Amino acid sequence: MDVFLVDRGFVYTYRDLLHKINKSTSYCPIYKTSSLFDYFCNLILGIISDNPLVLLDSDLKSDEINTLEENKINRAVTLNINNFSSIDNLVERIFRSTSEITIFTSGTTGQPKKVTHTIPNLIRSVKMSDKYQDQTWAFAYSPTHMAGLQVFFQAFLNQNTMVNVFNSSRLEVYEAIENYQITHISATPTFYRLLLPVEKSYEYVQRITFGGEKSNSKLYDSIKQLFPKAKINNIYASTEAGSLFAAKGEYFEIPESLLDKIKIEEDELLIHQSLLGQSDSFVFSNNYYKTGDLIEWVDETNRVFRFKNRKNELINVGGYKVNPQEIEDILSQIDGISQVLVYGKSNSVLGNILCADIKIVPEFQLSELEIRQYLNTKLQDYKIPRRIKFVESLPLTRTGKIKRT
């Protein structure tokens, strides 16, 4: 039977998966494990038995989410389920599940918040047909968060192969792509920057998807060199709502099917509560949830827009509201810069001064003076970081995104 999962050299087939599901007599409603195969088995068991699940990162500390009782983690509950004769039967049962799954936001800009989703909500963007068969997915997200779940459902419901490359090194990712002939990759821009500079190309990769962070044209161009035959999409998804928009590049379009579910007020994206999961942290205004994502119209008549930044990430510098991602985009255009993080540091006179942590491509020579000379031609003076620091790495969240706090 076809391969279900490749994880750090261990290969699990769909036969292995079916056997473990059929012999299981229990599952854990709140589960934490470093074994990706065991995690997926427990996830499937909860779904097919119509039971609730709370998904936790394997390295989660007890004080990070104080709404959970630690003694309930990995406590098994007895199940009595019928045997499944095939994966097709298993897939069919998932579509009828009434299970609810609780996940947590990534904590990119603050404490993680929990959101509960139904199975129909989680799988509404899954595409199924013959053309989605025989795909091999790089699993490049944390499995306990929205993006990882969406890759899992897309791959599993089409009985595709997943190859775990989450938190892998550049060399390990390249080896996985070659050894397993990976055809589809969905990951953050931070993940794709790990693969640069481009040294060779992989023509059998068919589709590349960006998600979770704002990207730029320089990264698109580099990834197109790396995967010259791949179609490249950009996905807007959130823990609160799942996938909503897709784009080729940075320009998104609000589909007609969502016209009565999406609003733009004072440049902020608002989502109708019917598209969301359930959470005590949601605050609604006339049944709409304020996402905190700011957009600008490219073509308002045809509902085309681009994301600017997060509302709570704007930095007050001497009375000016500065968008750190604008500065990061400019810095990323400089040859030799692989990653950058711009942030504010408290200042008694200006409110904040801008700082930039910059990671340079190995063995590339680039000075602070050269960076400042470039920025002087691109940015107003108050947008130029007062402090520039070269770093070996940038802080990441568990979902593989740059941590902005």
C-alpha cells in the first residue's frame, strides 16, 4: 500500500495506519507527543469517534497555556469503534464526523489563544478528484496548528504521501525533495528563505504555496528559479477562520462567494462570525470579527487588494506610525540579506527607535554602511533603523514564523 508518512527516516504506509487505527481501543482527548505518526493516529481516532481533541505542541510548557490541567494531558479514554476495511472507508467516516478540534494561535505577537473548529470548517478548502492523486507533500508546518492541519487533510483525504521537513536544515530539506520526489510544498516565507541561495533546480515540484507571513517579489523570483515548473500560490489563512483567499503573488481577490462575509473598515479586514471557529477571545462588532490585518486596495471595483501589515505591529516613532514590514521588504531587496526583523525599542524622546536584526547569507560580505547607503535612497529618514545588528538567527514561533515580540 502507498506511503502515508516519512518522518526522519521512518516510513509508514497507509496499511500501517489502518492497522493501528483498527487495533486501537483508546485515544487521548488532550495529546502531546513528538511522534508525528502517533499524533496523526490519535487525531484520526478522535475524529472518527466523534470525540473532542485539544492539540498541543510537543514541547509546550505547563505555564504557557494556563487554561489546561496538566494531569489531563495524555490521559487515555476508552473507545469502541468498528473496524475499517480500507482507507476509503476511513476517509468517508471523517466527512461525517461531529468531532470538534481545539487549536491555539501561534503566539507571533502575544500569548496563544484557543480556537475550536468543527471538521466541516477545517476541511472546507480541501480539493478532491483524480488530479489530486499521487502527490507527495513536504510537511513543513507544525502539525498542531491551522496550516499543518490543512496540509494534513488535503494530503490524507487524497491518500497522498507526506514527508516531514518541519524544523529541518537546508540540506535535509534538499535531500528530502530529491529522495522522495516531492511534488507539493506549502510553507512560510521563513521556510523558503532557508533554502536560499539557489544552487540547483527541481523541475518535478509542481506547486509551491506561501502562507502565514507576508512575502515579497524577490523571494518569489528566487523560489521560481529553485522550482521552475511549479505554480506558485499565496494563501491567506488564520487560526480563527482557516483558508480564505488565494493569490498568485501578493494581490488577493475577495471571491464572490464571500462578498457577504467580508468587510473592510478603516483598511482593516473583518470576517463574519459564520466563517470562524469558536473562542472566548473573539470580540465581534455587528457579527464581524476584526482580524487586525490591514489592507490596501489595488482595484476596489474588482475586489483586488494586498496586505500591508498587522494593526498591532505599527511602531510609533516621533509621532509617525511606521510599518516594520515595509522596511523589512526594502532591506530584503539587498543582495546578501537572507532574513530581517525590524522592531521598536522604547525611547523617552521619540516613543520608540527602530532596530533591525539582520541575518546575512553565509560567506557574503555586507557592511552596515552599505545597508544605510541603500536605505537612504529608498526610505524617509524616520523609517531608517537607528540600530542595525547582524545576527546568526532570528527568533521563531513554534509554527516556523518570525516571532515579532
